[in-house]
Amino acid sequence: MRHYDLFLKNSDDISFEHVIAVLTTVFERVNSLRAEQIALLTHTTGECQVTSGKEQNMKVIQTLLEGYNLKTEVRKKSDRFKK
């Protein structure tokens, strides 16, 4: 089974408040503090990995987030740290 990461990408067109509201709505385990941290990391570094899992599941979440006008990217999880 291949695992994939879902990244939130920075967008200067979307407010922090919108990002926080979407993240707390979409992700059951993300509270407003964690959503704020994700939003800040995304803003300062250009992206933040928000979840990982099977490719099909990541694509579903990606479609959901993009429906709220958030920019995302799904990437195959790197194997560089596995032995």
C-alpha cells in the first residue's frame, strides 16, 4: 500500500480566518489552535503537510478542501528515511 501526503499550499488571496474555519470543519481532530498553527506554517513556508494516507483518500480530501478555495497538493510519501 502506497501512502501519500496532502499539503496545504500558501495563497495570499485567502484569509487566515477562512483557512482556520475550513480546517476545523473538515478535520475532526483539528481544533482552532492547531488550524492556526497550520495556517501560519503554510503562510511562512509556502506549504504545510496536513494529513497522509491512501492516495484515493487524499484525493477526496483534496477535492473537499479545493471546494473551499484552498490550494492543495497530493504527493507520494518519501521513502528516503526508511531502511
